[in-house]
Amino acid sequence: MAKTLAVLTGGGHAAGLNAGIAGVIEEARRKGWRVYGALDGWQGVVNDMFVNLTDYDAMSSINKGGSILGTSRVKPALDKVQESMKKRKVDALIAMGGEDTLGALWNMYSEFKLPSVGWPKTMDNDLSGTYFTIGYPTAIKVASEEVAKFFDAASSPGRVAIVVVFGRHTDWVALGAGAYGRADFVVPAERPCKLDEICHKIGTLFGQRKKSLGKGFVVMVVAEGAQIEGLESHIREQERELDEYGHVKLDPYLLASYLSGAIKSKTKEMFGKPLGTAPMALTYQLRNGSPVWVDMELGYKLGIRCVDMLEKQEVGMVAVIKREKDELLTGSAPLEEAIKVRKVEGTGFFDHENLVPTSSFLDYGEPFMGRAKERTINLVDRKFMVS
């Protein structure tokens, strides 16, 4: 009988998931294996909700956003997973997800030894053992383009643009948005900052530009998980209880609003009148839509890699991206190591004193993002004003 494998997509959706599913289906079909898709992540496994994907036209959705299987953030009861696998006579399991989804997969493999491999999906880019995660390039491309556009909202009327992006515990998305969007500075999540210091930095930049360009403005990127001393908490009161994976729900819109109000109040004290602000939160925009080419191409190749790993009995592992010079290749890493959260701190990619990405980060991102564009400001030179 042909080998039967199951595939699921867990956690938040991210660009590239359908490319990964396509890679799994196409490679399994070449080997004569059967493929089941669990609907809505681990929830589909524990509730015995599967679809037969063996003859599905996977290539029709390779460049589509979201997940054709649906997702959820359910933390599975491992005995229920084992029962479901036995009932459907599933020989192996592929889980596509981030820290939580792959953490559950590792627990499942550790306890029951069901042949399992992971596929690294998270726009947060915080899994270890892989050069980057699928979904991250698309997320920072979208984010950086929006940040770059926000220079219009800042420079034309002379405002402080505040762009909040996803990033609960790590600064990968904020750093990418700031570096490739050419923001003036980034407020991180990994280390606390003081509101007074942020406002002093804003005031200094604003004054410098007013002197040199005739108009003051600032564009800043803020991580969703930023810990800003002196600012009201943006944890949703009604959701202070932890979810199944132990996370509280942050509200990036509240953060943008609170920070906007605080900047106006502080700058009024500094200058006698408040600086105008333009707050925005980028949330699901970073998850939605078609993947950029690197997420689609490598997502597909990682799906193929997952099936090959199962054939070679390379289990308890995760398919990963490796960099060799300027070439991006697929490889594998221990699942137990991959689920350890990788932070920006310690990489040399962020200058915490000046709150800016370093040139090393741009070197890191070049293989999948290309070179960062120069910043352009659409203002006439006011030195030539008619007297």
C-alpha cells in the first residue's frame, strides 16, 4: 500500500503556505504516496477533519495567499492526535507553522515517535536553524513599501509618522520595515525604551530637518511588543488571560494611538505647541496576498524537501533555508533546536543606542530582498523662496 502522509498549516496565515502545500503534494504524488490535508491546523487533526489532496491541482494555488487548508491556533491534545493518526492510518505528519505549531509537533514526535517533519512558516522570522522563515520576505516587502510611502504623510504637512508593525517578542519585522522603508529610527520590542528618549530623538530630528529643509518631519517604525516606559499599556483589558500557548493579546492600534497622544503631549512641553502625528498600524496587510518570488519558490522547494526527508527517515527535523555565499538552498535542522525563539539581539543587526538597523542587516537581507533603495523626499528646496 502507498505511504500516507498528512499535512497541516497552523497558527497565523502567512504568504507562501500554499506553495509549500503544493511542493508536498507534487513530490508525494511523484513517489506514489497518498496525501491528506488536515483542515484548520491542529484542530482538524484532533477533530478528524481531513481532505484527500492526492489528486488536487496544487499548482493552481501556488501563488495565492492564505492557506487552502485553513489555519487555527489550537494547541492539540497529543493523545487525540495519536488517535486520529491511527484511525486514518497516517504514516507521517508534516506541520507547517511557527514556534507554537512546530513546538506541538516536537512534543508529538517526542512522545509517540510518529514520523514527523516541520516546514518553517512565520512572518516573525523568529525560528532558529533557518536563514529566514517563509512569509518574512513578503511581510517586510509590504511593510517597507508602506513605511516609504509614509514619508509623504510626514514631509508634506510636517508630521511625525508612527508605523506600528507586528512583532510581539522579536524585532525582525520592525527591523526589516525600518531598514528597507528607510525609516528614521525603530522602537524595538526586545529591549525597553523610555518615552522621554523617543520624544527627544523626534525633537532633534524634527529640528534638524526644519533647519536644513525648511520643514520638520520624522518617520518611525514601532514593534507591536515595544515596552515603552512612561506609556500606557496596550494589552487588551478583556484579553489579559493567556491563550492556549501562553500569549497575551497586544493591540497595535492602541499602541499607535497612545504613542501619538504621548508624542503630542511631550512635544508641546518641548516646543510650546504639539507636533502633528500620523499614526498607522500594519497588521494583517503583512500576512495577506500573494507571496513574493522567494517565499513562493523556496516555500515550494521546502515542501519537496519535507517529503524527501520522510522518505529518508530524516524525522524529528525541520526543512530549512541555508545560505551559501549569495545562493539560497534548502537543508534540514533538528526540530527541537528550530523551535527556540531567535531574536535580533546578539546578531549585530541593530544599533540599540541609536535605534537604527546596521549595514550588517542589509547584508543579511540582500539575498532575498535585494539592495535597499535610497530614501527620497518630495520637497522643493526652500532656500530659493521668493523674497
